[in-house]
Amino acid sequence: MTAAQPIDVAALLVSLVGTASYLAFHYGLEQRVRPAATPSDNAAVMRAVERQRYGGALLLGVLPGVALLVWLRAAGLAWPDHLWGWGLPYPARSALATLGLLALTLPAVLISARKPDFRNHYPQARLAGEAAWTPALQRRNRLSWGVYLLGYEAFFRGWLLFVLVDAVGLWLALGWMTTLYVAVHLTKNAQEAAACLPMGFVFGGVALWTGSFWAPMLAHACIAITAETLATRPSPQRA
């Protein structure tokens, strides 16, 4: 039996720590927050959602990277040139890719927002009262989404994808990452989970083309924030 190569160890480490981190997030933090029964419950509901998102950013975006960096130091290995997607080697590409991803995805969000079941899925924080979503709460909601998706994309299109490309090559890495990406969406509605299959390859391909996960992260954050903003507007029946 041949000894494992360093890059194989790195890929296994990131995969296992990332899986453990997601299990901790899903079963420890991502339990559905009960809707606010009265306006007095709104603050508690918002804090619970923020705990989920900030905790998820830590578990998914930080812990796998810490494990990888500790192992590299222990093994006496240097950081790779790609920095697992944390750099910004091609700013123009990243800007162009972000605009392209938004042009591809935002129309679908706007169309979905017109469907009757859209508000069954958004917003995540279910507040009570016609004027519950104050500008201050909107800002907190957007900030927590942005931080969460930074950690989320840092894992899927950063630590995991770039390590896998080094270990197993381009297409297998994209396939492996996308499989995990779809799997974590199986608790969502069928339409969203199915969309993750092509979008996993698209987001992963963009990350590799730009040399970083920043374009997918910015696009993903804009998509989520747009959906939440549309869902927090007064419904047509109440307008």
C-alpha cells in the first residue's frame, strides 16, 4: 500500500471537517425558528436567526480552514498559490463574473417572487405585525445573510473546491463539490434543490476561472438578500 500524498490528506481533512461542521450546524443551529406570535417576539426571533447565520459562518467558513492550516503547519508545507480562493488574482474577471451571475439568476428570483408559495420559504425570520420589518431590522437581516454566505461560499467554492482540484482534477472536483452542495439542500423545496445541480457547476466554474470564491459569494448574497427583501414587503392582499 502506497503512502497517502499530502494533497490527498488535505482533501480528506477538509471533506471530513466540513461534513462534521455541517452536521453541527444543521442539528445544532439550523433548527427552524418558530414564527413570532406577537410583535413582542420579533426581537427574539431575529436574534435566533442571527445566531444560526453567524454560527454557520464560523462552522463552515472558518473551522475547515483552521484544520487545514494547522495540518499544513504540522506537515511543514507551504500555502498554495491559489490560497484556497481567498485571494483576488483577477479583479476584472471577478467583477465581470459577478455581473454575469446576477444577470443569470436575478430574473429567476423576480419571477419566483410572484408565485403564491414564495412567501412559504422567505423570509427566514417570521416576524409579526404589518410594520415589523423596520429599516434597522432589514440591515441586520442583510448583514447576517452576507456573513453567513461568506462562510458558506468559503467552504464550498473555497476550501473544498480548490483542495479537490489539486487532488483529483477539475471535473471530478466540480462533481464532488456539487454533489455535496445539492445534498445540503435536500431539506429545502424541490425546485431549489434541483437548481443547485447546474448552479453548483456554474458557481464552481466561476470560482476557478476567477481564482477566488468572491464572485459566487457576492452573487449568492445578492440573490438571498433580494429574495428576502421582496418577501418582507407587504403582501398584495394587504397593500
